[in-house]
Amino acid sequence: MSSAKDGDKVAVHYTGTLNDGTVFDSSVNREPLEFTLGMGRMIAGFEKAVVGMEVGQSKVVTIPFGDAYGDYDEDMVRILPRCDFPDGGVPSLGQQFRVRQEDGKSFIVMVVEIDDENVTLDANHPLAGRDLTFDITLVSIA
């Protein structure tokens, strides 16, 4: 039986949990997740976990935040006055939207706090700074 290696297109079922057991994502009751190993489209630790697995094999791995979404960076949090939002269009708590920088690059931010004067935006990935545990089953190798 062959095992998964870089360049293989694989399909996996997975459930991702936080240290407290909270499920943050799962492919259960959905189509399996398909990706090509070694292309860098998945978090590094997830790809590393799948390499070497055989079809039908399951494993549970804990991926440290450095191999997941990285460290939480306080410099990626900005507090803006409510008046910076045109026509009183203050976004709602938890809303995500794309922000474009002067150099043309864009990124996603989330509204994490709103008060009478300010809106706090966070550009960190919601799972930054967290170790992630995945229960992975390799469904197929193509």
C-alpha cells in the first residue's frame, strides 16, 4: 500500500479542535477536503501530518501555533475613531471585511470591539496563537 507524499492529490476527513475541546472546523457531513501535498495551501503542520499516511489510516495530531496560523501579533490590532467610517457606517461586532493598504495590498480584518468613540479591528487570523488538534483520516490518494 502506498503512502501520501509531496505532489500527491489527497482527500481527507478531519475535525479540528482547540485545547479546551471546542470544534472550530470539521469536514464531517461534508465532502472530504482535497489538496495537493507540498503546494503550501494548507497550514504546514497539517500537511506534515498527512505525509506518510496510508488510505484509511486515521491519526490525531496537535499542531503548535508556529506550524498553524502563527503567533498572535498585537501590532495587527488597530483602534480607529468611529468617525473614520463614512456616513456612520460603523461595522458590527464580529464582522469581517477587506482593507486595502496604500501600497495596494489588502487583508481581512475583524471587528473585535466597538464603543461610543472607537472601533477595534484585528487583522490576526482568528486561530493565531493557538495550538490546534486535528483528527485526520486519509480518504484517498490520487
